[in-house]
Amino acid sequence: MHHLGEIDSSEHTIIFVQVENESGIIGSPRDFSPESNREFEGKVPVDLLRAAAKSQGTWREVFGADANDLFQAYYQAPYLNEVAEAGKREFNIPMYCNVWLSYPIAELPERQIGNPGIGWPSGGPIQRSLWLWKALAPAIDVIGPDIYSDDLGFYTTVLNTYARPDNALWIPETGNSDAYARFLFLALNYGAIGFSPFGVDRTGWTFSEGEGPKLHTENFVLLEPISREIARLNFEGKLKSAVDASGQTEQELDFGKRKASVRFGFPQPDGRHAPGTPDHTGRALVAQLGPDEFLVTGVDASVAFHTEGRLPGIRMQILSAEEGTYENGTWKTSRLWNGDQTDRGLNFRKHIKAVVKVHLGAF
């Protein structure tokens, strides 16, 4: 951090520093040194009881099956906090820790017993220990989950857990296969400040020449030109997104008087296939620029606007749909979409990589 302060204090090329990678012990639920064992057999410290809203007792009495993991976290989190504090004294920029999560156990419900040190590094800020780390490691600005499950329900639960008023949502690692591409749009729905598929740089380490994450690339190509606007609109709470999922091929985004209906797999090219996109890869993003002005983009998605209680096109219409992008914060229109391109919704098929600014009119 001293070195960074010397060479980067004006340009701020480095904006975020990882304090520790997936902190914790692998192979043991906690430290079993004699000193550690004496502490573990004693009473739970008062500050932890206060943070956990628990009554006095030994670690086993207070925390039961979670005792080993929380004991390890109680000493581990302040240690990482000291490391972060020392670094910030040299160069005060944001710091984060990433997390090897606790994943669902593939067993019958009665056998789903967590195994710290095996299922995850013990003492780390997993879902059920996040509260403790936030209380004991205030110098660590963000705790970000590394998410390697493409199950929509689990992914959504993790985003819900780590998106907190005291913890900006940042995904430092996630899967690099096409199955994970839609989750960038989902993460934006939770105010994410960053989303990083693992190992996508062209070093040859992860992918051979000519290979690579096709759908992640689609995302970056589509969103990079408007990334600053996305960040601002998301911060202001004006951005919403939708991703394709089983049984959720039609979703509604609520912007007050105006609603955006997002549909995946519509219209069907031949009428023979069920709604939805192959492998549920459809994704869409809508941001409100003004009372009747919206920014819309997506992949394998259709977006239509309507008012409360009415279908799209009833007592409301698209006055203009401008395809374009932002240049230095100013919108630049490249072409206009005509009626045939808007009367069945704004259709963002695979071959259409576009951002559209929409002006609505009601009557």
C-alpha cells in the first residue's frame, strides 16, 4: 500500500484492493492449538454476545453446531481488519475481502450438516457469518461473494444477502461459462458495483486460443459504452433488469406510472417452441431517464411499455425510439427505429446489439 501511495496517489489506477483471498482455514473447522482450546472452552466474549443478541455461556452453549466456525471468525475477522487498517494508514483507498461461500449440500434434508473447513474455509465471511465480519472488521469496506453456482434461486439468495446498506454488492469472482452471463443483469438489479467472471483475460491460462466466454463478451460489448450511465442510474435507483427463468418468461418492471413488460422468446419464429430462450440466456435492462423517457437494452428479449391496468399500446405509444450510445455523457443517436420495429415491443435478438432511448406519450 505504501508503494501504491507513492506511484498512484494522483491517477488512482488502482481503485480497490483485495486484503485476503477467500479467508479461512481449509481442512479444519478451527485452530486447535492449546491456547485456542482454552479460549474455546471459556465464555463467549461480551462484544460478540452483544452483536449476536445472545445470553452468556460457552461457545458450544451459545452457538451450538456453529460454534467452531464462529469462534474462528471471531479471531480471524479482527486480524484481517488490522491488516486493512495498516494498509489504509499508508494509502487510504477502499479494501475488500472475497468469500468462498457455503453451498447447498447435496444430501437429504436431515443430512444437510454444514462442514466448516471442508465445505468452505472455516472462519470466512460466509452467508451466516457476514454479520460478524461487518461488526468486527469495519476497515474492510466490502465483502464480496465468489459465486460458482448457476442455480438462479441460490444466486439470487446470495445477492440478497451481500447487498446491504453497509456492504456494496461486488461480485469479485463468478463462473465464466455462458450459463453465468445473465447474472450480470441480475446483479445490477441489486445495485452491484462490479461483476467479474473468473479468468476471462486472454492469457491462455483458462481458455485456449479461439475459445472464450461468448455471452460474457456479448455483455461487455453491449454495456461498456454506457457503463458510466449505468453506474449513475443504478446508484440513483432508476435501473431495473430481468433475466429469463423457468416459468418466468414474462416479467414486469415497475416504474410507477409506467411499466415495462419484458418477454423472453416472443414472438416465436414458428409458433412451435415453448416461450423462453435456449438455456435461459435472455436478459434485459431498463432505466428511467425521465417521466416518459427510458433507456432500454438486452439480449434475446422483447420490451414493451404500458400504463397501470392496460396492455401495451392502449392509451399510450412510443413517440420515438432512438438507437445510439453516450459519448462523454451526451447521447448520440445513430438511427431511428420505425413502427414495424416497435409495435410488437423492442426486440433485442441475438444479432441486434443495441441500446435504445425511448420517448413515450400517453393520451
